[in-house]
Amino acid sequence: LSPEKFGLVAGSFFWLFSISTVLVGFLSNRFPTRWLLLAMGLSWAALQLPQAIATSALGILVCRVILGVAEGPAFPVSVHALYKWFPNRKRNLPVAVINQGAAFGMLLAGLLIPVVTRQWGWRMNFVLLGAIGAIWSVLWACFGREGTLGKQQTTLAAPAPAKRLPYRRILTDRSVLSVFALGFTAYWTLGLSLTWIPTYFAQGIGYKELNAGRSFAVVVATATPVNVGLSWLSQRMLGRGVSTRRARVHLICLSAAAGALLYIALMLLHWLPLQKVALLAMAGALPTLSFTLAPALLAEMVPDSQRGSLVAIHTALASLGAAFAPVVMGRLVQVYGSDSSHASEIGFT
């Protein structure tokens, strides 16, 4: 595949991601999240197998699009499910822990995919993922439960039901739009991390396949302490009575700005390969705070009965960044040359 075609196939995962995310997000307002997550897990596991037997780039692209439909709602529905267990001021850290599941998966991917590919070929990675998805689905069916926080609050306090807000009013609110825009940049970063960082290490920096995989694992692993640490800090500030604006909004904006400056520094500073890995690791880790704090901010703006749909709409619109990023980077690499680090560094900037 040329760099441009590779970017197209990689980004195709997010083409219908947004549509399914919104649709299932609205369903999560009415149906138990336990069963929605089980349906997604089973679909995700089953859709790995067609990718393992695909014989063309078009076949893989179609599989990626359908997989995006099945996986798209997973994060907002998971967050909505989690919020049924934790009150507002205790939500940052649990969502950060959920995010580390994804980080741990990417960490294992960076370490295991080169080894599995070398031993059994690239198709075996999809077979392995399908088996893991099936096992998870069985465990979730046995042990997954629905949170009862909302029911307990209604029973104990018996408050008047919160008035639903018109979606037109919600989706034109400046604070909501600002969260959406910030999420877009965070997903753009994620899209680059998932698709182009391993290629950058291999073709731009010149690392061998295994070293490129290990370096990618370092980038992914760095996000865990950064994300959990900042989420803990935000939650601790809230516990001490600090306003949401300071504990969540200021922190998330500072993290995003710092990450942006590090990406720019990657192109301006002529550092050694190992130093570039470290710089890229921190640049990618800081914007991930948006994945933790954005749902919490949105949950403060609407009644609980509309929380699932709003978080889903946010994920749908923000994830468009991950759909565009691989294609834009692929075009830049195609134009400026795939055998140097300069093209990728322009894309990161």
C-alpha cells in the first residue's frame, strides 16, 4: 500500500463510527448499558475473522468500516454505564481507569503484533483478537451488572424529575461546542498515534521492526501515568471544593496546549531518536486527559436522562478527527517522501 492508501484504509475505521455512536448513544438513554456493551463485544469479536481472510485492500477497508460501526459506541456507553456507579465529584479517576484499558491494549499490541506477525503472519493477529473478544463477552455476560446510583438517589431523595433540555439548545451552547472542539483535537492525536507512529519509528527514525514496536509501547505506556495522575489531581481539587472551571476546564486546556507545543518542538529540535520517542510520548499523553474529563464536563450540563446521548454525540463528532488525521498524514508523507522523518514531523505539527 502507498502511504496515501494506507492512511485511507486506517482512517476508514472512523467513517461510520460517528453515526453508530450517536444512534446507540440515544438507545443507552432507554436500555440497560449491560446488554448494549455485550452486543458490541460479540460483534467486535465476530468482525475480526473477515479481516483475517481478506484478500484485497478493498476487503480490509470494508471490514474496517463495519468494525468501526460495531466499536464506535463502546466508549460513550461505557462512560454512561460507569456514571451509574459514581457521583459527579468522583467520576474523573474511574473514567481514567477505563481509558487505561485501551492504553494497555495498545501497549500489548506494540509488543505482540511484531512477534505474532513474524511467527504466524499478520492474519493471526485478527484471529487472536477475535478469540479475546469472545472470551471478554462470556465474562461480561456472567459478571457485568447495571449501576444503581440514579435509582438510589430517586428512592432516597425523591426529587422532582429533571426537565429535559431541547437538543437544539444543548448543541448550540458555547461550552458544549468548546468541549466538542477540544475532543476533536484529542481524537486527531489518537488517530495519528494508532496509525502513523509505528511507521514513523520504522521509516522516519530508522528503527527495526521489533524496536519500532517497543518504542510504540513506550509512547502508549507513558499515557497511563500522565492521564491517571492528572485525573487524580483534578478529582482531588474537586474534593477540596475547587470549582469545576479550575479543576477540570483549566487543567484540560493546559494539557492540550502543552501537548501541542511538544508536537511543534518535535519538528524544530534536531534531537536523537530516543529523545524524539520521549518527546512524542509526552506530546501524545497530555491530550488524552480530554477523554477523561470531557464526559464529566458534559454530564454536568444536562439531566442524567440525556447524558448518554450527549456523550455519544461528543464522541461521534470528536472522533471525526481520528478519521481525517491518517488521511492527511498519508498525503503529507506521499508528497514529502516516506523515507525521512521530516514528512511525518510536518504532519505531527
